[in-house]
Amino acid sequence: ADSGKHIASFFLDPYSRPEDKRGGAWMDVCVGKSEAVQRDVPVAYLTCNGSPPVGSTPSLMTFREVETLFHEFGHGLQHMLTTASVGDVAGINGVEWDAVELPSQFMENWCYDRPTIYGF
């Protein structure tokens, strides 16, 4: 049932900035879910290095950049949709690396689903 409850948030930093941002892409924890410190709304950072807009020309993502965004969003979903209330095991914490990579690899597969990609 839709309760309208705010369950998670994320910040997206989509573009490269070679002068002050390292390469690659990553998801990081901004606020972790933890009953011990009364944090019930996890927040993630999703950081990518996509092609930025230039002047009045909008950014057009390459397929690889889209795949990377979906991958990082998979990590973010695992962090944001956790139902664990103990911080040490909530989200990606205390999880074997294979299990951390599973949601992100799963999300990448949507890039090869024509209705998903054409839905944008």
C-alpha cells in the first residue's frame, strides 16, 4: 500500500569535472539507516563522470554512461531500500561483495531491454 512515507533520498552528481573530480563512478553513503541513532531515511550519493553539457548543447550520454548510471543506481537502491534497522547490516553494510554487486549488475541488464531504453 502507498503510505506516502518518505523512505529514501539520493544526490546525483552526473558530470565529469576533470579539474577537481576523480575518474570513475561510485555510490557512497550520505546517511545510513540505523535505529540506534534514529535514522530511518537513508540517503545515497550517486557519482558518475558523464559527458557534461557544453554551452547550449545538452549532454547526450553514451551507452556506456547510461550503463554506468544504471549500475550505480543499483548500489543506491540496495542502500536506500534496505529494511534492516541495524546500521552495521543496513544497505550495503556488512554484506559480502558479491551481494553488493548483484543489484548493480541486475540494473545494468535493463540497458539491454528495448522498452526500458525507449521509455526515456
